[in-house]
Amino acid sequence: MELQVQSGDTGAVVGSVAVSEQLFNAKYNEALVHQVVTAYLAAGRNGTKAQKSRAQVRGGGRKPWKQKGTGNARAGSSRSPLWRSGGVTFAAVPRDYAQKVNRRMYAGALRSILSELARTGRLKIVDALVMHLPKTKVLIERLKVLGLEAGLIVVDGEERNLDLASRNLLHVEVTGARALDPVRLIAHQTVVMTQGALKLVEARLA
């Protein structure tokens, strides 16, 4: 299978690149993509509800008074749940929202999304996308020659100027090939990927 390669400067087609059929021509598995995306988002949640049990409350190591002879009820610790400022009987603990997703499922979801992007013409491959100056105006012009106003830009290394130029654009995001994830892929209508990033993604999902 081959994908067209466009020039990052002019937008003209400059050739094509052979890609793996397994990676860019896989059947779209909606159930798998939904499961992996849900698990990815759930892993980013923090359980914030927490209470202290009697073992976690500070103090209470000494018996408040002797067992007999005081007229008071028997007490072993001032941090008993029966006492004011004591621990909670069934203390709430922070909830873990993580869901198990193995590597094959994660890679399968990425392959499924990339294949659907390629099949629908929403994946654009460029030879390079180098910004000599961190200018948002220049990046907008670059995207226009590619026929885009928004999208996800995937690069093979750190592109400081490209990152700075895209920060003021609400619907444009720049990410590295090694940090590519399903949520970023489905969040954008179009994905622009450099040839270097394409090789890294293929090696990662092979």
C-alpha cells in the first residue's frame, strides 16, 4: 500500500511512500477503539475522596485511663471512631479508575484509527514541516497550502518553533510520534504526519 507525500512548503505532491497494509489498511474496530479511549481517559482521573481510619489518625497510642475504677466506660484509644476527632469506621479511600488494556489492544486501536484516517483521506503525509521562526502566521500559511485550517501535526522529533507557532491556534496540536495516543488521533478531523514520524509509528506498531 502506498500513500501520497506532499511538500510541507508548497503542498504539491512530491512522491509516495510504501506503508504496511497491516497498519494502514486494517478493519475499523469501533468497539476496541471505544474501549481503549475510555480506558485512556479513565486512567487520567484522580480519586479525591478520602477519610482517615483510626490507624491513620495521629495520636491515641496511650490508653486514656485505666480499665477499672474510674467510673468511665472502657476505652483503649482516644482515636476510636466513638470519640470526637477519632477515626472513621469505614473510611473512604481514593478510588482507582484505571482499566486494564494490554499492549495488543492498545496497538490494535491505534492501527484501526490510522487505517480509518488513511481510508477516508484524512491522513496527510508531508516530507518535512520545518519552521525557521516561531511565527503563527507562517504556520497558518503552511496549513493553507495543505488545504487545512486545523488538525493534529505529528513530528519525529522536537520542533520547538513549531510548538511555539501552534500554541495560539485553538484547533491545531503538535505531538511527537512516540507520544501519539488514540485520544489525540480521534480528537482531530485531519492528521498531518511527517515521513520521519511515519517511520517511527510503523516501527512502534509493527
